[in-house]
Amino acid sequence: MIILGIETSCDETAAAIISANFKGISVLSNVVSSQIALHSKWGGVVPNLAAREHLKNILPVIKRALKTARVTPEKIDLIAVTAGPGLIPALLIGVNSAKTLSYSWGKPLIGIHHIEGHIYANFVGKNQKSGIKFPLLCLVVSGGHTQLVLMKKHLNYEIVGQTLDDAAGEAFDKVARILGLDYPGGPIISKTANSYKLKANNYKLAMPRPMINSKNFDFSFSGLKTAVLYETKKHPELIKNKDYVSAMCHEFQQAVIDVLISKTIRAARRYRPKTIMIAGGVSANIELRRQLGEKIDTELKNTSYVIPDMTYSVDNAAMIATAGHFRYQSQKNKKILSSNWKKLEADANLRLK
């Protein structure tokens, strides 16, 4: 089947066309219009500005996705759109656009949880029958979420651990701001941390690893962010020193990675998944990918490790369309989706279930 995916949960206006069948998922087009330049001067996403850009870009992005895929509206079998969670002004643009297209084109419509989309980014391009085995444990790391999600089968979620305060991606953004670096924080901290390794400078920094020894699988990154703030306040003159900033980026990033990996491995020993996956924007972090893979290879030899393509780690619509395929297949009464344009609503606090 041919599926149009639409994503506007935050600051990316995205549309994609996928082809889904028993062999797997093929991406025919994946168009993303970024708003980083708009929001960077504010150090974070401004919801109303994001909504204004979504409104301006949503139809051109959808048209481009159709043109790139060489697909006409008549060939679309399903529309999948992010229904939540996210910024409500941004979500409304995507959901209302999808509802309008569903009505005017006469196509079934399905709402998708944003994190479900990130999880299913791991299924793009993989054989559905022999690729990923259940039960699986997914480490979700993004700007708004940090969770360990256990799945015993498709679309079955049990959150076994989650952040009690800041998400990992949120902490990256806030620490970047403290250090005077650009937005978004994840990519720039990763790049700056890498320069520390290349220079091998002599700054000796020791940031805490919050909750790394706690008995549960929950996370906390607010204290780590505060520790960076206090450390830099002790030496305000060093903020202008590139070597110091790169050393701090390296130590902060490693502290986050150490906690994420420790909790994931401990949860895997408890729940014994056949597969471990990562998902969310922070899953694009090269060091997290590498170090988690090495740890699994060393300590969980019978567990496979699956990571999404870099293109589908960050917010995009191909992941939403892919999750839409699995949701559609599980729907017993598919006819009701044809009138879903009447009742689907955006929900900024939508729960994963």
C-alpha cells in the first residue's frame, strides 16, 4: 500500500510517501523543511513561530513529497499524521491538513503517536518477517522524551523506565546554551566533544552520573545540567576558551551516555529482550550508537542490536507513515478510518499505548 505521512509535532514540517508490503517498507520520498535558522536566535523552539512556518510550508512540502515519489493523490491508500504529543499550535497544522486531505481525497486517516513513529523508524527498509525479533527493548532518547520501552509484540508498549525531569535532548540544548553554543544542542555538543578527543587537552572535569546506581530504570538529567552550570560559574572566564568548552562537552556527553547505557543494559538483563533498539533524535549521536553497540556485543551476546538510519533518527514523516502501516494492519474495522477526518484531534499530551 502507498501511505502519505505528515509530521509537524515541533519545528520540522515533514511529508513522506512510503510503499509498504509483506517484504518491508520502501521510502519513495521524505521531505523535511527545517526551522532551525528561525529558532536558533531564541535558543529553542517558539511554538507560535513554529506554527506560522508550518502553515506556510505544509502544502508545498506535501506537494514536493508527491512529486518526488511520482505518486498522485488517487494512488494514496492511507494518510498517517502525528496526532501528539508535541507543541499544540504545531500539531494542529499537521492534523487539520491531514483531515482536509482525507476528506477531499476520500482517503482513510490514522493518527500516530510521535514516539511510536520514532520506534518504527527502525523498521524502515527491514524485512518484517526476519528482521527484528520480539520481545524488544527500545531506548527512546529525544528532546522531549527519555524512556525505556518494552515491546512484546507490535504496537504493544510497556514503559519500564523514563526521565523524572529533563529529557536527554532537552539537557543537551540547555547545556549548549550555558556554554554559549548554537541550537540545537545535540549535534553541536557532539561535534565539540569530538574536538576535545582530537586535541587531548588537560582539563580534568568530573560531572555526576545521576541515578546510575538507582534500583529502577528511571532517568534524571536536570542535576547534570545544573552541575555544568555551577562548574562554569566557578570559572566564567573559561567559557571563551575553546579547549575548556570542548572538554566540558565531552564530559557532559559521556555522563549522559554512561547513564543511558547502564540503564539499558540493566533493563535488558531483567526483561531478556531478543532485540535492543534506539530511537529519537538523540539516537543520531554517534558515540551513543557506538558505545551501546559495543556494550551489547560484550555483555548480551544473544541480543541483536538495531539502529535506525541517520535520516530517520531525527523528526521526519517516513517514520510516521511506517507506524501508520502497522496501525492500519492491526485495525479490525478499517472502514471507520474513512470517516476519521471528523473526529481525529491533536493532543499535546498524547500517551503511548
